Amino acid sequence: MQLTSFTDYGLRALIYMASLPEGKMTNITEVTQVYGVSRNHMVKIINQLSRAGFVMAVRGKNGGIRLGKPAQTIRIGDVVRALEPLSLVNCNHDFCHITPACRLKGVLQQGVQRFLFELDQHTLADMVKENPPLYKLLLVE
């Protein structure tokens, strides 16, 4: 299974925000520069993360973005659930004629659940705490 670039950059944006001093604001331009992704793409990602409560977006002159809740409460599995389309196969009767007898969808759903279970064992804080090489790569003060 491979995550979409949308989810990948969503996780990276959260890691960047979690590596900043607690409560410090950043902005979308800064995040896009760190990761070399298009601003339009990152705007969509941050919007989705904001709707899911992982990011707080503040408009205006002193605005910006920051984590919407403490990093230790943000489970990686929850972020993936919020950003990733987790349907691995198209089991539409019009698309696949074996749908009524197929067991593949159930097996794949079990695999996704086990994958998410593992991701739920890790928080955003786990990704950044005591990680000086990360801070150096992200140029976080």
C-alpha cells in the first residue's frame, strides 16, 4: 500500500509544525519551501487538516497555521484516516462481475485495519521528540 502524496505531505506538514516551539505559528509558504511542494497543493492539504482539527488556521496580518491540538494527542492513524482514501478495490457491481462471491474485499479491509492499528500506536510527538537531526534538516530554531 502506498499513501497518496496528499497524505504524505499532510504528515510532513504536521511534523514540521510539531517540531516548532509549542504554539508557534508558521505559514503555508514556509511549509511549501521546506518540502518543495506546490503552494496550491499545500493549501488544499492544510484546509483538510484544519477541517479535521489537526491544524488551526488563523487569518489576518498576524495569522498563520499551527497544530490544532497537542502533538501527543494526534495519532498517525487518525491523520491517515482523515486524508487517505482507504478503499483499496472498486467493488461496484457494474465494474466487477464477481462482487457477489468475492472474498478479496474482506481480506483487504482486514489488512487496512491492521495497518491503521499499527499507525494508531504512534503519535505526532513520537515523530519529533528528541530528534535533533530532524530539527537540523528542517532548520527549526
